[in-house]
Amino acid sequence: MDKQKLIKLKEQAESIRQAFGYVDRFKNETFVIKIDSALIANPLFPVLIRDLVLLRRIGIRIVLVPGSRMRIDEVLSAYKIECPYVDGVRVSYPEAIPFINMAAFDVSNRIMTMLAENEAGAIIGNWVRAKGIGVRNGVDYRHSGVVESLQTDLLRKILDEGIIPIFPCVGWSAKGKPYNLSSNDLAFTISVKLGAAKLFFVTEYGGIKSEGFKIPDEAYISEFGTISQMTMAQAGQFLDMNAEEGFDAERDLISYAYRACKLGVRRVHIIDGTAEGMLLKEIFSNRGFGTMVYANIHENIRPMAAADIPGVLSLMQPQVDDGALVARTAGDLTDRMADYAVYVVDGTPHACGALHTFPDRQGEIAAIVVDEKYASRGIGKKMISYLIEQATKMKLKSVFVLTTLTADWFKQLGFVEADVNDLPEEKRGKYNKDRNSLVLKYQISSRRESGGFGVE
């Protein structure tokens, strides 16, 4: 085999390895995907639908928000109804609402049919309570609205069953009054309410081009002139630097991305839906092809303070009662306070974890507990990532966990089975044979080689 073929084969194998790593990382995570209305008529749209089905089959929970602007414009034009746009928002007159509803549900039905053709279950539902925008800057937006609330419990059950929910750009008030909603705003709200790992804006033009904008110094610009990635802070700077008056669609997407990350969504991607396979490339490659805005996954994690101890003990107690966690006292936590970290919201601990170190440069990750109300937000993964980052800074060679109930979860994060004899001598001597915990290990060296711990 010639050298070029060998190089190509190696690249293909590396891509496959990367993809498998991302499959484990994103299994059971929620992705909210907003699709521009212009893409639905594109010849490659069926390929995009097929890719969405592949994502669902590997365990990613998919929520779809199809844009309907072009179809609504088409229907309103046919019936000679004019609804002007002000600052990117359609003023929806009462006489237009039946036709807006018809167009929005027509688009959603077309997508549901295509999903069914690919043997994927989907459902169009009325999960959105809406309210009117009202009058802004002297403009009465009539039947145009914003999301007031979302039936998240019902949506999570639907996602648990492997069904793809599809959201038309319509919501209803408590009294049954219909409102036309912005699909971008709807996707943003759903991603925040469901604690999504990723929010995608699949557009007809791809990522945000740097030309015409003032760019923060450290933002990464690709060789093609696309703003490849920005941190949440850089996105905020971008908005401040480009705060011109008037509506701009690209700036508006960065605004949604910034606010979504600020409210807990880990990644927002703006990608080109006209390029085949772009969604898969963005998800399963460490090289971004569109524009990504990302939050600091450790933003709310900090070292534990003495004032946190009562709250941490309260967090631990249900796990102690279930036998999943060894009991600790306030004195135990005080004595090893420097080992502990907490995830806090408004000063209250909602998760905790510890990293205990040993002379042979091994570390033990212990006492991982997440408030039940925050269990679906990926906080446990963030805590593990934070503690491994600390272990890396300390130049430890590996970390281990002892677990009785959560071995599969740790394995998804890259831990592998080990033996009691692999434990540091001090820990080996204290191993509780009656408890018979499994030993799982994570090599820090593998983190350095791969460029990071597998949590987004």
C-alpha cells in the first residue's frame, strides 16, 4: 500500500476513534436544533433529516424547531395578507393567524413525515404557553408573542421514550389565544428550560463571517474568515462592540448564543445546513466548521468554604441513606476542606465532590453528589471534569474512584476497571471488603494526549 493511502487510512481511523469518543460523551444529552425555513426546500434536506435520525439512534435526545417564515410568507401572499416586519419580528394581525397556524403546522408535518420515512418516531405538540409581545417603541405586535412557560416534565417523558418532539412556531395563552412565535426565540427558550447540552442554529449561510464586524482580540477566526469560536465572555464583548441600531440577523444569533450559555446551555453552534454532513462534522469532530459560542463548564464550581459544610452534609444525606455514599461528619469535611469543591447557585451548594491525593501521585475522586433538582443538567460530569483538571494541575498520574452503584456512569466518562491492588498502599489498607466497591481508574496522561477531558 502506498504512503498516501496509508496516511488517508490513518486519518479515517482517527476520525472513527474521535466519533466513538463523542458518542459516549453525548449519549442521553439533549440537543435543540432550529432549522432555517429556507433549508426545507434544499435538495440536501432529506440528508439532514437522515443525520438527525442517526443522532437519535445513538442515544442523543433531539428536539426540533423548524423555521416557517418562508412558508408563512408564501401562504399570506396567496391570500393577499400583509404582515410587516419590525426589528426582525413579524407583526401578526388577527386575520393572518389562521393562515400562520396552517403554514407552521404544514412545515412541521412535512418534517414528521420525513422522520417517519426514516423509521424515527416524532410528535407535534402543544407544549408552549405564550403571551403577547404587546407594544414596543410604539409598535403593537398584535398576535406575535413570546414563550411564557413550557411543559418540561411532559417533554422529558417524550424524550425518554426516544420520540423527537417538533415545535411549530405557535403558542397559546391560558385562554386559548394563539400567538405567532419567533422560531429562534422558541429554540433558545426550549434549550434553557430543558438544560440542553447544545443548541444548534442550522442556517442557509453557515457560521458568522468576521467581515463587517468588530471582533474581540482573542476570538478565533478560521482561514475562511468565519468566527470559529468565542467564549461566552467574548460573545458579550462582540455584542457590546457591535451594538449598532437596527436589526441584524447574524448579530441576533450571537445574542441568543450568549444568553443561552449564560443561562446554562454549554455550547451553541451556528452551522451551514446546505453542506452535506455539516451537523455530524460539527458534533463528532474536534474541529469546528461553523461558529461556536461556549460557556465555561466550571463557572459555578469553586473550592468548598466552611459556610458550605451544613449544605453539603444535607446534600449527602439521601445518598448515605441509600447506601451509595459513606457517611461523613462536619468534622470530616472540616479536616479535609481543601479537598472539596462545590457547585453553587446564588450561594447555595447543589453539588459537591472531593479529590484526595496520595504520595504515589494518585488521586481519589470521592463524595460526588448532585442535588436531585439539578440531576438532568450534567452537573456531575462538570464536577468530575473540574476535579480531573485539578489533578492535572497537581501533576498526578491518575485518579481513581470506589463505587458500588455508578460504575457505568464513570465508564462513560473514560474510567476503566482496575484492581484493589492498584490502589495506593494507604487506601488499600482501609478498603472495606464488606462494601466490596468497584475500583475504576482514569489515566491523566490520556487527558494530556487527547487534549482534554471528555465532558462538554
